[in-house]
Amino acid sequence: MMGQGGQAHNWINRIVATFLTGNLSVLLILISLMAGAVALMITPREEDPQIVVPIADVLVSMPGASAKEVERQVATRLEKLLYQIDGVEYVYSMSFPSLAIVTVRFYVGEDRERSWVKLHNKIQANIDQVPPGVTGWVVKPVEIDDVPIVNLTLYSDVYSDYELRRMAEELEIRLQGVKNAGRTYVVGGRPREISIHLSPQRMASRGVTVQDIQRALQGANVSVPSGELIREDGSVVLQGGKFLQSSREVGDLVVGVHDMRPVYLREVASITDGPGEPETYTRIAFGPGAFTEGDPAHEARDFPQGIVRGKDYPMVTVAVAKRKGTNAVWVSREVQREAERFAREVLPKEVHLRVTRDYGKTSNEKVNELVEALFVAIVIVVALLAYSLGWREGIIIALAVPITFSFTLLINYLLGYTINRVTLFALILSLGLVVDDPIVDVENIHRHFAMRIQDPYNAVLNAVNEVRPPIILATLAVIISFVPMFFITGMMGPYMAPMALNVPVAMLMSLLVAFTITPWLSYHMLRSSYEKPHGKPFVLEESLLFRVYSGVMEPVFARRSVRLSVLGVVLVLLGFAGWLVVDRHVPLKMLPFDNKNELQVVVDMDEGTTLEATEAAVWAMASYLTRVPEVTDVCTYVGTSSPMDFNGLVRHYYLRRGPNVADIRFNLLEKKKRGQQSHAIALRLRNDLEEIAKRHNAKIKIVEVPPGPPVISTLVAEVYGPLGASYDSLAKAAKKVREHMERMWGVVDVDDVLVAPQAKMTFRVDNAKAALHGIQAQSLVETLQAAVPGLVASSLRLEDQVNPVRIRLRLPREERALEAHLEQLLVRGGWGQGVLLGELGR
């Protein structure tokens, strides 16, 4: 029997001996568990990993230019210019009439602030190359922390979207004061404005033009400090002018003189203080799962008074993001507490507050699922080891697993990583690996104790020494298999970085535990069984398992034909597995689908579709969704985009605007309360939703957040033609490509970027007549802009308003439909005379 000194022939044995004879293991256990608990509590929790991908949208305005002119003179030139910036990976653009959107994407990992500075400097250094006609541009950086983690929805059966919008604006201001809250914004509802509905007939009868009204509003809405008046005993502050503060004051403005008497604005226009014309519709409806036990909103179990299932109600959403690196769980809870306090103090009882997105809660649930999976794994391991070896052996393994994960979470926190879906996936994946080293240790120590050849101390040392090479090699093999993940490029690299880090770290920590804590626990917990009276020592060759294994393997080793048969069976099974993949019986995916509580339907109508027609199509789909058993609520956004998620950030869904676009977001029951995963539900609903969309000539895409980093589209085909090829020829080729894709197996939601034909009316100025009257074409165009889309001429300056109350000039909607009404607008000539618009062009 070897002594203690003979066992310490290498440094690993010395480490094992040091921990066996001292109290370092107790100290290491306490430190690891405390550090792991602290790391679990303070490590920021969020839905997705932090990916630094600097992206910026450059929006360039070129009023009046066609899409082709915008492309040639703005978009293409800006693309080539911005691609010269160091660190830029992609530059792509979209050209519209009067507008270009150029997106700049830097390489993953580029410093954000430096990227924005380089982009700004590049644009400013080439400002002399701006083509004539460009009136301005806006640079909008976007990043993952712009994605809202909480959506708070106000809805009511009594109040309109206008009143809800005003309440939501007050709520937004309140939420901006929450610690670590990031960007906040309001989606939906009509803002308050002073609507000046012009009457062309009354304006013409009094000789008043649009420019007269605009000048009167801008000239009267002035108030500036004008110094101080010094008097004997002090000074008086002098203020020059007074801001407009009510619709009545606006109506009392003098906009001209006719027949030697003043003409007031109220005489030539109707003035209202209230909601503007609808440009969006945002509504909410409830499905069978609303206000039930599985409703993620966790509201009362009964419907609020006046709210019924299947009917839609006006809503306004307040979206709240978080600051970079903060804990989504804490920020979400604080935001909701502040919102509930606001609801109690401010909101009428007929207005209801509902949480329609809570990434903090889902992040926390994923962490809790990890703890639950850890607990279940420990119970299973303890039960198996207790059955095969003994309950003491099971407890040793049960202690080794949380200690290993405690070290892993601590290192994860120290290296600046968060707890997110990929971190949790890595830890759950490594859960089955980290128990291997302690189990091998404990099983061999148990065997040596049963053999009773050595004393307990030397038995532990020899047992650990025997399994040391396979434990080290197995651990290194797992680590090496994950090393290539550190070299993944693109957006997938930082997205998968938590897995590349946590699995190897967990394996290293498991190896550390196997050489320090597990031998110490085995020595102290199993020694009592060694000292008890015993019978015959354990002999491996006499065990039932050994006899069965020998009976199976000895023919394989002894007979060549058997060996070849076994090898042939393995090759056949391998070939069968490959055939399953090639024949598409088993899909290949890098990550499994995430079972989310939220799904999205992106709706596109043809250009030229009215807002009301889009609303009708969307409500038809929403009405269907309210009858789906798993649905809790359905939120529709018509004419605007919904609060974006990570997928929408990359796909630029937040830029969607116009009467022909819409979003539907619907929430599902909690995943433990439904039988299908969200992906299966999306597949189940697809055919019905596509049939409804087809009846309304709509194109839809059913979108779920992907398990990995999103892409702009799964499959993209770009159609190019020879230099000088017409747009019609390219469109014809694109339609053929689309038809081919629609016939491909497994391809769904095929769409294109072709613009649908739309009627167009052009007002052609008679330059000769305009010159004779001393009128420039610019005045005519400004008049049309004020009459149809509307012109924000000024704003009320009110101290109690969150946002400015804009004063908008516009023709009434019913009068904008006919060109005859536009022709009756008056334009001021160069010599002061009024000329009807219809006399200057057609």
C-alpha cells in the first residue's frame, strides 16, 4: 500500500491531496455558492444578447423629384460615398418620389460612437456635393437597445383615440423618469391640433390667399424679451408680443382687408381645436384567452366594465426601451409600477391599462426555467445514483452541479455578458455535460471503497488518479468542439458568443470541481460506509453488469465476421440518418424555435389603397384571430408600424408608414397553458389568414421572432438588367422570378418591392399666364401643398401641453376630392391682385 508521499508525484495529485487534508473545499463551496447567487441576482437579464451592430438610416428629402431622379442623383451617389467609410460592411438604399432612405451598416463589433462620428464627418465633408433640390437630411442611428421591452396599452369603450393619445403623452413623460428607462414613444391616436379648414369660395370672395393666412399666423405668433424699463425704484421686464394660446385667438387674426374692412381668419375658414384627421388607426380586441388564468398580462379574471370579447376598441401604446447593459427585469417592473401608479392617480375608470409586451417577464421566466431544469436534473441524478450506488453519492453530485454553475455565472458576469436566451441555452446544453466529471469521480471512489484494498485517503487519491486522464481528455474534447464558435463572423458571432464562452467555462469549472470538491466530499461522506462492518470485498469481474457486458462484447472481439456485421449496421444507420436529411424528413436548423407568446402579421396593400380599405382588411383578419382559442389580445396598427422588436429592427419595419400598410400583433396564452408552441400555431393559422388577405387583395407575412439573429429576408433575389433597361422590363422579369419562387417547395410569404400602378394627376402651370400676373410656379405649388396634404403654419404655445399644438391649414376632406375646388383657390399676383388657381394652369 502506497503512502501519502508516494501519491504526490505530480501537481494535480498535490492539489487533490491539499484539498483532502484541509478546509479549502469548505471555503471554496461557500464562496462559489455565494458568488453564484450574487451573480444570478445582479447580472442583467434581457431577451436577446447585446450585439453591437452600428446601423444608421440617412433620410434625404428632395421634394418633387421622381423615384428615378432620387435614385440617380441622391441614393446612388450617397451609397458610393458612404461605402468609403472605414468599417462599413453594407450600404443599401430605397428610392421613393421626393425621398431617399440610405442604410449604412458597419461591421459587427465596430464602436458605435466612432461609427456615428465617422458617418457624420463624411456627410459634412461632402456637403458641397449636395445636388440642387435636396432640402435636408436626417441621420437616425438604431441599435438593439432601441427595441422596447415593455408596451403599455391604453384602451377604452368611452374615450376616443384622441383622448387616449393625450393621456398616453402624459404617461410617457412620467415613464421617462424611471431609472434606467431608455427611449420612449407613443404609437397611435390623433394628436391635438388647431385645424383650419379653408373655404376657397369665401377666401376668393374676400381676396385672401393661403400665403396671406400663413404670414398672418407666423407674424402674430411672436413673443420675445425686449429688455427692461428702468424706473426710479426698480425695473420692469418688457416682453414684446404674445403667443397664440387658443383657437379663438387664431380665429381673431386679421388675414387681409376687403372693402376697407378687416378680414378675420374665422370668416374664410372653419377653425376647430381637437383631433386632426385620422392618419392611422390603432385598435385592440380580445380573444378567448383574455382575462383567464393563462393570460400573460395577469390582469383581473373578469373583463373590465364595458369591454366584451370579439369587439375592437381604440387604443394607444406607450413603448419603453431600456438603457444599454441594464437589467430588463428590474426596468420592466419599475416601469409597470410607475404606470400602475399613474393609472390610479390620473386615468378615468373607463380607461384601462394593459401590458401587451413584457420582455422583462419573459427574460425572468427563462432564468427561472434554467433553475427549474437544474433542480430537475439534480433530482434525476440523485435518484439514479442513489439507486445504483447510494444516497450519499447522489448528494455529492447534487452539490457539484450548482457549484459548477455558480462559478460559470460569476465568470459570465465578470466578462460583461448578460443572462439572455443564448446564455440560458448554453447552460442548459452544458447541464448534461458538467455532471459527467463528478459522476466518474464518485463512481470510481465508490468502487475503490468497495474493493477495500487501501485506506480511505489513499483510495480517494488512487481513484481520482485513475480517471484523471479520461476526465481531462473528455473535457478538452468538449471545449475544443466549441472553440470554432469564437470565430463565427457576422451578426451570428456576437449572438452566439455567450454559448462559445459559457459551455467551455462550465466544463472547466466542472473539471475544477472534480479535482477539488468532489474528492473531499466523497472522502468525508463515504468514509462512514467504508468503516462499517462488511462482507466480501467488491470484485468487478463478479458483478452482473460486467458479466452481461462481457457476454455481449467477447464475440465481437473474437470473431471477425461479427465485427464486420456490427460495422455494417453502424454504416447503414449512418446512411439512413443522412437520407432523412437529404430527403427533407428531418429539417436542419442551428437553433430550435423559441416558444414565444407574441406573433406578428405584416400587411401590405397596393399603393393607392385608402386607410379605410386597409383597416377593413386588417379587421377581417383580427376578427378571425379573436376566435382562436390560444389568443388573448389582438392589436392592430393601420397606417403605421407597431412598436418594433429585434426582428423589426433589422428588417426596418419601423420605417413603414402610409395608408396601405399595417401590422397585427397578437399575444398568446402562456406556453404552459397551451398545447402547441407558437411556431406550430403560426403554421396552423397561415392558410386561413392568407385566404382572408386574398379576399381583400392584401399581401401578408406571418412573422415570429427567430431563434437566432434575424435577417432582412430568408431568401432574396435581386433582378438586374443591362444599362438603360426600362423599369417595365425589370418589373416583368421580377414577376417571373416571384412566380418561380411561389412554386418552390417550402417557400412562403413571397413578396416584391414593385409599386402598384396608381392614378396620378399633375397640375401643369401655364408659365405665360403666371408671368403676366407676376406669379411664380413656387407659389402655386405651395398653395396646392397647403390645400391637400396640409401645411403646419405655426403652433400654440401652451405651458400645460406635453407636445406643441400645431396649427394646420387644409381644405376639408370632402373638398379635396375634386379638382374643381382646388381651382377656386386664390393666388396673390405680383401687383397685389388675386388670381384663381384654375386660371394659371390645368
